[in-house]
Amino acid sequence: MALDNTTRADAHKIFANLYRKKRDPEHQKKVDDIITRSNDIFIRIDLIKKLDEEFERSNARQIEVENAATKKVETAASAVTANKTVNKDSLNAGQQVSTDSDDKSSGLIDFLFGGTSAIGKFAKDSKALEIGLFGRKYTISKSVEHLFRYLKEDQIIATIQALKYCEQVGWKVWNPLIYNVVLNYNRFFNAFISLDSLFIDDISAEVFLGRSTKMQMYYIRMLKRPDTKEIILKNVPELIKTEDRIFPKMNTIMTGLTFGLSLENNRPTLTDALCAFHIVNTRKFVTWKEIEANLNVAPIDEAKYSGSPELSKQVEYTLSRITNEITTKLAIRNDIYALRNNFFKIGENGKLSFDFLNLVVDDYVSHHYPENMQTNALKSGFKTQPSKLLQLICRDLQSNYMVMAEGYIKVNKDGQTKDVLIFQPGLFFPEIERISSILRTLDVFNRKFSSFQYTFETFTQDVVKGSMDQIETQLLKILAEAADFLGKFAKKIHTIIENHEMAKEYEASDQANEKMLASKERVIEEVKPMSRFIPYGDAKIISTNRINGKTVYDALFELTRLLYNYAVIFKDSNTTSRLTAHKKLETEVDKLLVDYERMTGKPFDMELVNK
């Protein structure tokens, strides 16, 4: 359409119709960007048309599908209109009888000066209908036209932008009821403002009713919920505040919102106007209740998000993601609780207790120092100096626990003494070598800096702030590498413990297969998550060290506990962050649970976590 001879007033109407055209969010955003580029109405129209043409060319197939869908809607609307035309006499059969009766009984005065008394009273009260001389011609009043053409262009555009934004993102923050109320109002508002152009051509009441069917249905849904106005005026502005592109137009938007929500406040009301169109079309008195009954509109869905198929897919995907995240995060949180409760001692103040070190230090001193040297000062030195404690625990691990990983051990099983193999030789070779390497490194360091004193207090400060001292920096590197090793070693043994406990659960529920049961005496050849027993797990160890009399399972469990605690003592970042991650996880899960309940209207099923 050429714009050369178009007046500026007509151009504004063309622009409004172009802007109201249905587009996907990305396409609409480009249109909104065009509006900000120029204030000239003709340039805006030209740019939008070019954008639409380009979009249609690149999406020809999609447009074809949309056109087919639109045609079905228009055909359905025409069918509704045709049906109403065919059934004019049956629309208000009861009223027909009463009208005929009125014509006979109301007398000549009523007939001459107002048609039937019901229509005359309606015309007088509503101001929506004009009755010609002698009541022979019913016409829609100018007040009705003013109702449909009241809003200005900037108010319409700003309100459409706001409602479209709500349709796109509202489901992310609102429950289905709020979203659907706003969505219904959005559809009503767009349908309502599109009808203003019908008054230019002075179309018939029948055509108007046919083209306004959807608007009437959306309006019925609005009126059936007395809380519509409260929901929209409370939630829409709050959401608009989060969008910098639209928020500056808030006052204009509120004018558009309030107008559409106040169409029943003054005469003629919108229901009056629609009744008037029906009266003109049928020449019979039609009430709003009869219009409602005839359209039989379903109420707004309170449980499930309405909207486009694309929105339904987004909602479905989001709920699936939230469910998976809740399940995963709760499982991780439960693992952290199990780790904290099983392998750490936590005091009433919430701090970790390392008093188990007393037993380890006492046992080490009693085996490696003469009785006359086993003083409290010696023991305290081990517990207060990181380098000395690391040296002690590595030697303790070698002499007490690594014998299980190096080869055969002697156990008592069902009253019989056996030499058994728990792990395939070489399975823990890297760990055995790493412990030896740490000891060699510490021996070299202590000989080189024999008078160097370094406490845990200084160590803690240096871990946080760093150190400029070359000797301290060298020791910090040794301690950091050792801490990382201890944390990884702990996780490796922990996997073996978890595998054993899973196998016991299967056995208790009679679900253990032959292969799983055979693992009770089969050597562990690899360490990975699986359901298998620790070989001879309930057999008691026969040795000359501290683990004598413990079951194989208990000795490995104790080793896991020691390694985790050592990793924390020497500031392994992975282990310490894992221990404190439950607080962050709980916060995240709480938010996800709120979102899940908002979107579904029901609490999350915690049984999903336990499956």
C-alpha cells in the first residue's frame, strides 16, 4: 500500500494495526527496536513492513501453517455468526413471546415512543441504544463508538507491549491462575482495540457481533472472576518494573490497563454495548445473561498454564528441569549429611572436633619413642606443627593400614585363621608410593630447615592470605599437595565402603544376585561405583598394630574417616567446600521447591528423591 497520499491520522491507524499483528517474541522485539529508532510515523510503518516481509520470506512454511490455522478460526467464527443468524428466532424464544404480548398490551404510546417497554427502558438507562421515531429503527449510540475509540495510540501501544511482555515471561514468576488471568486480559484487550476500525465503515450489527465473538468470550471470563482487576493491577506493574525497556511507560500503561478493567463502571458499559448490538441485530431485547449462556465460555483454568503450544513446551521443559535439579541437589545434600555424620565429629557449636588425634599421636609415640621421651610436650609438638603432624600420620598410615593394600593379611573367619587378599596387588600402588614420597620430601625439608618453627595458626593465616617467606611458601606447597592427595585417597576408599553398603541393602531385600554374593570372597580388582561386598568384610584382622581385632570393614571405615579428617586439617579445598556445600544446596532447593509448587499447585513429591 503506497503511503504518498495517506494522511498522518490514517498513518497512525495503519501503524497501530501493523503493531498489533501477531508475531513471535524475537520478531516482536525487532519491531519494538524499530519504534525507538524513529519518531516519524511513516518511517516506522515502512521499516516494520520491510521487517515483516523479510521475516515472511525466511519463514514461508511457518506462515503457511499459521494462515491455515487462522482460516480455521475465521471459518469457525463465521459458523458461529451464521448459526446465530439462522437461529435469530430461537435465541430468545421466551422473550419473543413476552415481546408479542407487550406489543398487544403496552398500547399505542409505547409503540410510538420507544418500541417495547424493555428495550425502551434499556435504551434510556444504558445510553447504548438509540430508538428512532416511533421506535421503528434501533441504532447503536455514539457513546458506544466512543467507548471503543477512547484510548490514544501511545496508550494502546504501551499497554500492548506490557501485556505481551507479561505473556512471554509471566509464567516464570506467577502461578497458573495469575498468568491465565493476565493472559485472558491480554487477549481481551487486543481483541477489544481491534474493533475500533469497524466503526469507520459503519458496519452492521451482525458483522460486528461476528468479529467480536472472541472479545465477548474473553470478557465473559474476566467478569466471571471478580478478582481480575486486583490480580492485574497488583502483578502486571510489579513485573513491568523488571523490564527497563517498558518501565518508563508505566503511567501510560496504567491508563490502558485501568481503562480496560473499568468498562463496567460508567454507562454505557461494555456489556450494555454488546447487548445493544444484539438488540439491533435481532430486534428483540437481549440480556447479558443470555449472551453468556449462548456463548457458554469455560472459566479461566486455575491449575495449568494456558497459552501457545510453544509456551506449553517451555513450561513442560522447565518443570522437568526443576524436578531433576531438586532430585539431584537433594541427593547430593543427603550424601553430604552422610559424610558429615559418618566420618566427622561435630560439636554443639557446629565446629569439627579433631580429638581423635590424641589416640593416633599416643599410639605413634608409644611405638616409636622410648618411654622416658613420651612427654606431653613431644605430643603437643606433633599436634601444633603441620609438618610434624603430616610426617606422623603418613608413618601411621604405613604401619597400620597400608598393610591391607600391600598384600595378604591374616584374619579370623568363623573361628578359622586365614591368610586372605582384600585388594589386587598394585591396586593402591600409587597411594603407597605417594605416602613414601611425602615422607621423603618432609625428611629433606626438616634436615634443611631443622630450626624452622611453623604452627597451625600461621599455616591457617598463610592459606587465606598467602606468604612472602620463601621457606613458608615451600612448606605450603608440600602441605597443599599432601592435602589434595589425602582427600582423593579418602574418596577412593569411601567408594569401596559405599559399594559394600549397597550390596548389603540388596542382600537384605533378597535382590542380591550370585555374582554379587560371590564378591564376599572375591578380591577387589578395581575401584568404581558398583554393588559388591568387601572380601571377608566381617572377618576380624589378626595383627600386631592398632587395627588388631577390628573387622576388615571397620578398619577400612576407620581409614576413610582418618583420611577425610586429615584432608580437612591440611585445608584440602575440595573436601572442606564439600562439607559446607549443604547450606548453599538447601537454599537452592528451597527456591526450586517454591517454583515447583507455584507452577504445579502442589508440593514436590519427596518420594522421587528416594527412588
